[in-house]
Amino acid sequence: MEYFVIADEDTVLGFRYAGVEGQAVSTPGQAREVLSKQVAAGRAGILIITDQVASAARDQVNQLRFESRAPLVVQIPGPEGPAPDRPDLLALIREAMGIKF
């Protein structure tokens, strides 16, 4: 299974040292474009994206997480640390199942 990272330059460089391909993005438009291209290509089984990229393309990320079997989207903190509005795992599970409190 192939991995692909979409993030800032430092994060992409770090993953390249580990042998994972990726592309650096700096604008929401770039984030959406790269995400769309990777999904269309169908090569990567796991997409690794930073919180900042996920925020920039939230609608696409949520669609992939909740409506698609592949690729698996893994959201990680960027160099700035976790985003303050980052939902926790329990909140994501509740949202996926349609449970609201």
C-alpha cells in the first residue's frame, strides 16, 4: 500500500526522508487540487495530511473520511502543533454514526 503526504514543506521533507512521497502546499486552492489529483490517481492507499491542509479542504477531507472506502485519510499535527479546533476521535466517530449530543 502506498502512502502520500500533503502538507507544508518541512513536513513533506521529513516524510521524504522516510521514503514517503508527497507534495507541499501553501494555499487552500493548492490543497484542494493536490487532494483531488491524488484521489483521482488512485495510487495512494493512505493520504497523510496536516491539520492545516485538512482545514483548507475540510469538505473534501470529510467526504473522503465518511463516504469513501479509499484512500484512508490520516490527519496529523503540523509543525505548529495540533489545531485548536481539531475534533477528537470520539467526536469523529459520533459524527460518522450520526449521533449528536
